[in-house]
Amino acid sequence: MDILVQPLNRVIQAEPGANLLEALLAAQVPMSYSCMSGRCGTCRCRVVDGDVLAGGGIDQRPLDVQDSEVLACQTYVTEPCTIRIPEPDEVVVHPARIVKASVAAIEDLTHDIKRVLLKPAKPIEFSPGQYVQLQFGPDLSRPYSMAGLTTDGQFEFHVRLVPGGRVTGYIADQLKVGDAVKVSGPLGSAYLRRKHAGPILCVAGGTGLAPILSILRGIAAEGLASDIHLYFGVRSPRDIYGSDWLAALQTANPRLNVHVVVASGGDPGQHRCGLVTQAIEEDHPDLTGWRAYLCGSPPMVEAATQLARQRGIAPDHIYADAFYSQGN
Ligand code: FES
């Protein structure tokens, strides 16, 4: 049975009932994948023509699978079809694994955000912008994004304490240096695209700064020469953090522009006040040719996604990671 793979314009063969990701990999089609279980979203592709039998994602961080998009690892081929794979020159393959780690440090970043450093027993390769599932104990499991790079040899996470939250309450009150944590991943498709040399829009809301820092650090490590505009949105002045890290990144890369935007209680003499989306609207009438990385609360990510599209960024070039609170 023929599967036409776009944009490569290649026809590959698969048996009826074959798993789509396995068929693509067997034919050496450049495909990103990680978990093989519908959790990470890296294997998503679009069905342009024909019918397939598609399963969904089962991640705790819901996957934003759009109409006609499928997760190739959860999809079975039932008739000849045409598939469009994303960015064949930006393939990321980090087979997901489970690794034991121990807590190396816990520090306060703000009144309600902690920085947690974990030392893994074995390295887990990941791309800047990805996340993992952390398990602190039975039924104490949440996804968190890395703020650093694989080469750090340790994981850095920024955890906002949710009032009354079970898992974040555990992290605040009981987790201590030396404790064991199970790390599984990496997951997530909002990772740094290394081949893009044009301008980049980064939008971080609250602890969405963690994956954005990872992306900025990845850009610095790769020596990518892009103009970058970071909009970091916080609720109030006391929620600002990471200023020293951002200043260091700016010193190393003068093409990085940092805009901290305070939603309420900001001093107009000191802060840019309002919403991140308002600030972007004011600064950038046209974003054609840009790529966008958007990380934070679902309403912020949704509003920023809409704005990015309205201002000309192609939907396939908007990489979004919405942090769902999961009632924790
Ligand atoms: Fe398919 Fe992770 S490899 S969702």
C-alpha cells in the first residue's frame, strides 16, 4: 500500500494495519520521535489525503493536536494516504527513558517559585524547550520543563507553588536535598529549531521562563545568529525572576532583546505594564518570517498564538507549550 510523504514527495510502502511511525522509520523518512506511546507529541504529522486509524495523546499535559494532525506512533494505516511530515531538516530523536535522580539543590527564586536541581544517575538527552515527567513518590507526579541544557549534567526546574497544591506543597514542605526522584522523558515538541536563522519571538508567562531559558541557552550554545525578542510576562513586580541570567545572556548576545511585562501593580517608570500580548502588538506590526516559542498558562499561550498568526507567523512555525495546572 502506498503512502505519499510530503514535502519529500516520496512514496513508501506499508502493509495494511501497519503502524505509521514504524513504516516511516523503516523507510528512513526523517521523523522526530521520543516516547512511542502518544505522550510527547514529537511524532505529530498531518494526514492530507486518505483515512487512517488514529489514536490520541495520553499525556498529563494535554497535547494540542490540531484537526487532521495525528501522532504517527499512535496511527495505523488502513488505505493509501498522503502524509505531511513537519520540518524534515529539524529531526529530533531522543528515545524516552526513565532515570533515577537525586535532589542536588532547592532554592527560592521568588516568594512562590522554587528552583530545583536534580542530578540524574544516567544522562537523559533532550532538546532545549522539552520537558520531563517528575515522580516524587506514589501519586506525586507532574511534568516540568528543563531550564538548562543536556550538557549541564543536571536538570534545572522552576516550580511555582500552587496554593493548596498537593505535589507543589510536597516540593515546598517535604522535598529535601538527597531525595530520590524518578525522571521520565524527554517529552514535548516546542523545542529549539536549530536551522532557522531568521528572527525569533519568545513569550514566557511565569515559570514558562524555564523552557524559554533553555531555548535561549541552546541558541547561545549553538552560536545561532538570530534577532530574538523575549517577552516575559509576570503578574506583579514580585514575580519577576531570572534577571541575572537574562542579563548574562544579553551580554553574550546583543541581538537578544528582553522585555519584562508586568500585568498589575507595576511602576510605569520602572516596568513595562500590561499584558505580553499588548506589548508584542505595540512593538511588532509584522512578524512574517519569524518563529515563535510560547510557554506559560493556556490563556496566555492561546492569546499569543492568535496574535502570532495574525501578525504573519506560519502556524507550523509557532511552537507552543501550555502549562495546565491539573488542579494540583
Ligand atoms: Fe509519538 Fe511520542 S513518539 S507521541
